Amino acid sequence: MPDTVERATDRPWPVELTFQASLKCLTARFDNGVSFVIPYELLRVESPSAEVQGHSAAGKKWIKGKQNINVERAEPVGRYALRLVFDDGHDSGIYTWDWLYRLGRDQESLLSDYRRAIQA
């Protein structure tokens, strides 16, 4: 029997997550060779929690003033996600590997949408 655990999917899997408080970002490196630098601000304003995402697309809440947010800690959730605790007290989002990958991949458009929404 092999020592490694087989994954059920071919989805990208994180091989390294580095939280950089001085730069206010998470560097996420995946097993497909792709790396992302994700600002803490984006992690907070795109939290997968119902508090932020709502219960439908129309329920999304845009949160202002998170440019200087910090991640106080990250807690593993099984083998599939992290729970991030932010210095503003938010701690209800479960960041799956797929969610982190999407945030990294789509961060330019997500940040653009966010900035446009809070200006409106």
C-alpha cells in the first residue's frame, strides 16, 4: 500500500501556503505549478461566509475599509480547507482549496468588481 493519499480529483492542490503579514498577502503555490499572491483585503471581502456572500448572488455584501486587514491565524479544516481569522473579528469563512485557487486566478476581476461596487 502506498504511503501517499490518493486524491479523488485532478483539482489543483496547495503544496505551500505562506502568510506574509508585512505584505498583507497570502502566497499560495499549487501542485500544477501555479502560484498566486492573494491580498488579505481580497481574502476578507470575498470570504466564502454567508455573512459576505449571502444566500444568493443578489445577497452579496460589499464590505468597505479592509485595505489594512490582517490575518491573525489560519486553522486547518480537514484536508480540504482553512478557516481564516481576521483582526476585525471575522472568522466564519471556510476557504476550500478551490476557493483559494479561484481567488488567485480571478483576483484582478474580483478586485475590480469590488472597487466598482464600493464606489457606487
